[in-house]
Amino acid sequence: MVELLALAGLPFLLVGALVLQYGGRLSLGLYRRRRQTRTVEAEIREVSATETDDGLFEPTVRFRYRFDGQSYDSTIVREGSEPPSGSRDLVDSYLAEFEEGETVTATLLSSMPDQAVLERSTDRWPYVVAVVATLLGVAFTALGGGIVVAGVL
């Protein structure tokens, strides 16, 4: 009977270890990303709307910046999202925020200097998931370890 109790704790121990590993890796990735983040001054070089074959318009905001002595161009305005395409009015209202020749602040990761963005994501969910996963992993590991130890003793 004692051995069955020890075996009952193993799934909790395994799930806890896996969730703890996930939370730890996510936390480490977020920490590294934060340490690699750099801001640079950029100049907006192009603000345009291009009509596609289906009659919709697509905006382009191209900006140039320097990092570690090299010059780069980027068109990524908002991290994690595509610019809106659609009617001319929609695209023009989006492009109204930008002016050619304007100096702006761009953000990049030092490991990917060719992919600067003008607006970083302010989404906090990755941080919440990392903390919750780590805490759940610790709880399940402690619970499983406690059950195994109780079953062995």
C-alpha cells in the first residue's frame, strides 16, 4: 500500500517538473530579450500607400537607423502586427501619424539589428504566463515530491 502512494505522486512530480521547466525557459527568454533591447534614433524615409491588384491599399513606412556602425532600413511599425490594408481612407489615417524626414525612436534587439520597430508591444501576458507557470511548476513538484516521500516512509 505504501508503494502505491509513492507511485501516485510521480505524475504530480513529472507534471510539476515539466511546467517548471516551461516557466523557467520562458522567464529566461524574456530576461534575455529585455537585456538585448536597444533604442536608436531613426529617420522616416518613406510614407506611402500602394494599391494592390484587388483595389485595396497597403501602407508602407520605411525608416533608416544606425546600429553598431551599420545602417539599416526597416518597415516594421508595430511589433507583432501587420499594418492595416483596405480603403484609401483607412490607410491614409494610419499613415497620418508619420511624416517623411521626421526623427523617431526605434527599438531593436541587439541579436537582430535589422528588425527594428517603431512601437514595441506592451503585452504583459508572456510575463504573467511565465510567473504562473513557474509557480504552478513549483507547487506540483513540491506536492508530487511530498507524496512520493510520504509513500516511501
